[in-house]
Amino acid sequence: MAAPGPAVGSGAVETCGLDQILEALKLLLSPGGSGSSSLQITKHDILLATLKSNLSALEDKLLKDPQWKKLKLLRDEIVNKAEWPQNSVDITWSFTSQALLLLLCLKETMTHLAAAFNPGKPNPKTPEVAPTLSPDTLSISQQKMVQSVLQFVVILGVCPYLMPGVGVPLRYRTEFGAVVQDVVRLDVAPHATRRLYTSCKALLSVGQHTSLGSLIFCRHFGDIAAGLCQLGFCPTKKPLIPMEEVLTEEERTVSRGALRDLLDQVYQPLAVRELLILQGGPPQSCTDVKTQLRCRAPAWLRRLCGQLLSERLMRPSGVQAVVRGILEGAGEVPENDIVPGTILVSEEELSRCIEDVFKVYVVGNEPLTVLLDSLLPVLGVLFSLYCFTKQSVSHIRSFCQEILLWILEKLERRKAISSLKGFAGLDKAIPSLHSLCQFRAATQGGIMITVKEAISDEDEDETLYQKLSSEQSQVEHLGDLLSHCQACGLAGDFFIFCLKELTHLAMESEAELKPKPFSSKSLLELEQHHATLVESQERKLLVLQLLAVLCERMSEQIFTNITQVVDFVAATLQRACVNLAHEAESTVESQTLSMSMGLVAVMLGGAVQLKSSDFVVLKQLLPLLEKVSNTYPDPVIQELAADLRITISTHGAFSTETVTVAAQSTLNKKDTEGKIGEQQISCNRYTEVAQSHLEQQLSCEQSSQTGQESNAAFIPMGISEPSTTANQQFGSITTEQFQEILLSAYDPQIPARAAALRTLSCWIEQREAKVLESQEQLLKIFLENLEHEDSFVYLSAIQGVALLSDVYPEKILVDLLAQYDSSKEKYTPETRMKVGEVLMRIVRALGDMVSKYREPLIHTFLRGVKDPDGMHRASSLANLGELCQHLDFLLGPVIHEVTTCLIAVAKTDHEVQVRRAAIHVIVLLLRGLSQKATEVLRDVLKDLYHLLKHVVRLESDDVAKLHAQLALEELDEIMRNFLFPPQKLEKKIMVLP
């Protein structure tokens, strides 16, 4: 591409002077008018009219002026040798072609003049006289003219044909650039790629002259390099255009060679700076211009620039060139050209802001309406900041938490629930952090706000993973926050809101969601309909996730008054009625319904002292109970609903035996006289029962989202379930009861099987002699249920195996280790992962006693790190970290083996979750050993430190970096305490004999 230009006749060159060529260039750039006084004419029309007028004027001058005859002959000779079309329907390309031809004429003329120049020998008598200038030297005004032409050629012939993300976008440079981008016609011949190739080839040919090359590459090196990168390295696709318009492989090879030659010839700091801009600079617009969004550089360009930068670094004085390129390029980005990574709010500003808000609102503690309303618009951002602080150690976490708790408590309940909806993602109207901004950890341990880096289309999987993990952590952090709001009743009210929201979503019948035939809808309507369905499903899953987290995080004191309990029962009854209307009855729904009505029976049976105002609240259930008594298919529930309705209506004056039996069954104890005792229980007791049933309901509903169904039969009220025997007193289990539970452990119905497994676990924990005699049979049952696909079953089995291992660790631990260490052909990866969870629980339960089983445990886990399955390697590392926490000084004999394993995995494993686990083992190791780390890890502490620094500097995964940073903080604290132990102000008093 950079080969010498075409040879031309010497006669034309000899008689054609520089002045004629420069005059032609000046004529080509002459400013023109629109020729019309209409106000409707646009900048685009003015530009096109000017370019067309100047081209016509140049042609007329060449054809009619006899003084320009030699210039015309020279241009015609270059045209005959040129390999590109000069004329096009697109006036911008015709203008670019003529400008390139004149520049080639200028280069040929200057080359001929320099070759014919003979300056002669200098006169030694007059050394102060300046030497004679070469005839190809351009004056300052001539250089400015050439620079203007070059600017037009680059803007019209290179920049419009760069792909999105390659180079600096044209429309963001100047207003004129935005106009050019709109007037260039890419739909006419020649093809855009051919135009780009022609422009780069001609400019490189012109740049072979020293003077012209300096003018080109000092200002336009970045654009030419971007064009060569695209021409030579952009992945090719199947052409949709005629073959003659596609670059040949030879031309692509020439482009690659020209790029490398150009990089070797130019000033190296300039090359470094432009490559850095190409690699991560502002790409072209992806959406509307007003949004100022920029596309990220394509992956192939980022890799190419990284490779080229590495080559610059390895050259002689390469480090100096890279440093100078970075420093010389600092401060050159325009103020309005904000790029990813720009700091919007500094660490100091954000910390001071949060501290000031804490002082004004929380410390001042004046819940004025003005103050509350002023904080509402930023609650979403404040909660996002709170979630970010939960990812690592931060001194502003406590401030954020106290501010959120204060305002949630002071707000009226409706506004507080609305704010919580926004925190959970159920209300998109709540203001949150801008989508282009993100929180980032700062250097001094604080947090700052920066511009988020755009994610290209090829990173869709990463985008989806970040979205799901962000939503999951957001819901979990909301559960942690609400755990502090139980006393004021806010947690209970939000829990009831989630139940009502789930009922509302269930009211959307399948008939309404089923799309109409295609003939009755346009494609746009169908797309909108499917988008609505997806949004509805996402909302339902989010509500289920919220309920699951609340059930897990909240205690039995979530409900603080009778009104909340009644609202909970009403929400459950309403949902049951909706499912009946849609013929969606299930076993879980039946059990939940019977449980909720059992709560009402407990209250009416005398478990709590009800006042007349409480009966006013209970009367809200009358319409729902009537609906259940008339429509529910099960006669037992029908009768109970009707009797409860009568009891509530009569304020407890009339109560049937059905209500008494339901209350007795709910309280989970037998009454031989058929009556409830006089002992009162608090409202918290039956709330705990409600929670346990609700957790079962949520587990099964989430399973149903993946296509699983439960067909368990409803167990009528008054008939004891197998799990009820778990609460019997110690030593009261009969052989018949034990056999019944063993049979239920193989029941195909999921709730019955899970209840049986939990009952067996409870008996093991109580050390029931009859149960412990059958340890081998129990182990077999639990291990078989580990392979069950339902989480409600296999989690119960995991708990059972862990409890059984606590009683008989010698026998059971050996079998578990053998199963965990087996190949994936014998056991599925999922089963081995579940066994790994059992082993982790066993290690935690054994505590310091785990030292007795150190050898088999640690060798099994180290072998697991070499397993081909990445998830199994991560599981083995997690178990290894848990084990190392409890070994203390007993870790000494194997510390080198463990350390070598961790270093190898953290540096070489190709799966990110395995590298994360390896770094997390070091965190657990340092936390477990604490001040003993300097003794136990004495020989390997330096190696671990180097590994952590290596991960912080070179690891691409942010989570692994975070683990490494936490480990370094632990290590820093350990070494500080070791080198500077805390001073104890104490005085020894010795009693002499």
C-alpha cells in the first residue's frame, strides 16, 4: 500500500510548478454560497452545493486556462495509473478523489524538484549566510493550505467509513463533522470499504515525501491507523455485494503490512497514545445522539491494540515511549466528551455528603414533613449505595443503614411500602442511580461514582449475569434491612403486601394471557404482547424471590398485632379463591388454606384474648370464608370455613367441634378431652407455624416455574401427619411410628417425603435410641434422597446426613468421602455437589474435633481440586477453606501442599468461579488463624502475599480481586497487631514471701 506512486512523464512535472498545484487546491477549497436567499436551505445543502461548485470551477480552469495545461497533463497521467474510480453519484467522494489526485500531483512535483536541486558548496568566507532552501520547501501559508486539504480528505474520505467503535466518532468532533456524516451516501458506488482503502493508500503514498508526511501523520495518524486496522484485521463476513467491491486477501495483507510499517516509522509516544485511544476511546453512537451513548471498541480491535501496544513496549526504549505517550496524551479529551471511567463524584465528596445527611436527619431526629419529602427522591440511590457497601468493608455502610432505617420508620406506612417496592425493583418509578453511572471502590477505602463502561452486544451473557446477580443481591440486602424493621411492624406489612401482589398476579387467567391468532394482530402488537408476558413473569418471579428471602430472614416475630395476622389470612384465602376460579388448585394451596384457617381457629379457640375491636378486624374474613365454603371442592375445608364464619359472626358465642379440632391440630398437640386447654399462647407462636407452611409453599411454587408439579393429596384436618410425631417427648417413639416414617421417606408425594426426612432428622438430633439403632438404614435413605431433584427434599436429606454424621462420624464420614471422591460416571455432578455440602456441614459441626479426620478430609479435597468438573473443583476448595479454619497448628505438616495448590489454581485455572474459590480459601484461612497466622503460615506467608498482589494487579475478574483485597486487609491487620501489639496499661503487684 505504501509503494511509490505511479511514474509520470517528466515533461509535465518539469513545467508544472508548485504554485499552480497549490492554486488548484485553493480553488477546490474556496468557500461558496448557496445561491439562494431562502431560509429553508440547510447546512447539508450548502455543503453539497459548495463542493459541486468548486469541482466545476476546477474542471473549467483545467480545460480553458492554457496556463494550467501542464497541470492537467500531470493529473491525467496520474489518473491513468490510478486504480480507483474518480467519479461517483456521491459528490463527497468525487471531491475527495480530486483532492487526492492534486495531492499526488503535489507529491510528484516536490519529489522531482528535490531530486533536481543542486545547492552547491557553501562559501567558507561567509558561514553566517543561510543555506539555499530546497525548491520543494513550502511556506507557512502553503503548509496551512495543504493542511486544510488534508483535513477535508480525512473527514470526507476516511472517517465516514469507519465502523462503530473504530476511532473517534465523526459527529462528536465538530458541528461540521456531524453535517458530513449525514451527507455522505453509502448506498452508491464505490463501496465504503473501497473508498476507505483508496483514501488510506493515497495518503500513505503522499506521506512518503518527508515534508508532506509530517503534515499528514502529526494530525491524522489516528484516523489513518484506525482505517488500516479495519481494512486489515476486521473479521470478514459473507459479502452481500458484487465481488469486485470486496477487498481481496492480498489487499488486506498489504493493509496489515502498511499499518506495522507506519507504527514503526512514526514518533513512538504518538503511536502509543493513538493506540490507547483506539483500544478504549469513545466509540461511535449506538443510540440517539442526545443520549451521548458510545459503542465500546469491538473485541477484535481491543485485542489488536493490546498486541500492538505490547510490541511498542518490547521495542528499544519502549517503556519510555509508553510512559511519554500516556503523559503527553493527558488532558486532551474535551470537557464535554465524557468517557467510561470518568469520576463524577469523588470519594471525599460522597463520604462528606452521606455524613452530612446522617447528622441532619438521624442525629437531629426531627421528622419534619419538609425533611422527609426532601429525602424521598434520593432513597433509591441511597439504597443502591447501601447494597454496594455490603460487598466489602466500608465506613459509610452504617451511615447508609441508619439513614434508611430512620426514614422508613418515620414515613407514613403507605410511603414506606412504596419506597420498599422501589428498592425491590417492583416500582420502576422510584428514582435510582442513572444507568450510565456506577459505584466503584476508591483508593482510600471509600466509594466514588464513575461513568459506567458500555457493554457491547457480544457480551450479552455477561450483561445477563450481572443483571441477575445484581437483582439477587439487592433482594437479599433488602431482607437484611427489613430484619431491623420487625418491631415497628413494617416488615410484616411488606410481607403481606408481597402476598397480595402474588394474588394479584395470579388473577391473570391463562385465557387473558393467550395470544390471539396472528391474523388479528400486527407484528408490533404481538411483540408488545410477548414483552408484557415476559415482564409479568419476571415480576412474579421477583415477588416469589422476595417472599422466600423474607421467610428465611425474618423471625417468628414478623407479625406484631392481630390486624397483621388477619391480613395474612385474608391474603391466603383470597389467593385460594383466585386459584379455584382458574382451576389451579394444588396440594400446597390446600395445605396453606387449611393452615391459615387453623390460625383463625386458634384465635377463636381461646389461645388469645380477643376484644370486641379484634372481632371487627376478623369480620373482614367473612366474605372470603363464605366464598370458600360455597366453592371449595373439599368437604372438610367447606365445613371448617362455614363454622369459622358462624363463630366470628357470633363473637365466639357459638363454636363447633370442627373449629376446636382445627385449632388443636394447628397447635400440634393432642387433647384427650376434645377441648383446648386454657393455656394462652402469643401471637408469635402461630405466626411461626404460618411461616413454616409458607416456606413449603414458596419452594414448591418456585419448582413449578421450572416445570415441576406436586400431586400430593390433601391431608384432612384432625388426622395427624407423620411430621407431627417429631414434637413428641423424648423416648416416646413406638416401632409402628418409626416404620411409618421410614415408609413415608419413600413416598412419591414431595411434601410427605420431605416431612418424613425432617422428622427423622429431628429424632436423630434428640438422640432417640430406637432411631439410632438403624443408622445404616437411615444413611441409605438420606443418600438416596440426595439425588432427588426437588430442593425441599434434598435439603432435608442433607440436614439428616449431617446430623447422623455428628453421631457416628467414623463410619459415615468414610462413606461420604468415597462418594465425594468418586468419578462423575458413578455419581452425577449434582449429587457430588450435595455430598460436598454435607461434608461442609460436618466440618462445621465437628469444630476442633475435625483434627482427628484431618488426613482423609484434606487429601480428598486436594484431589477434588484436580477434578475435570469446574463446579466440583470450586466445591472442593470451599470445603478446604472451611477445614483449614479449624485445623490451626495442625495445618503445619500440609501447609506447603495446600499453598502450592492454591497458587496454581488462582493463577492457571481457566474457570473464574474456581479462581474465586481459591482466593476465598486464603481469606478463610487468614480469618480462622487470626494472630496465629504468623506462626502457622510462617514459611508460606510471603508466597501468599505475592499471590494476592498478583491477583489484584492482573486478575480480570472483579469478584476475585475483591476476595484478594479482603485477604490483604486481613493480612495487614494481622501484621500490624504482630509488629505493634496493643499496649496494655497494667501494673503488676507481686506479693513477696
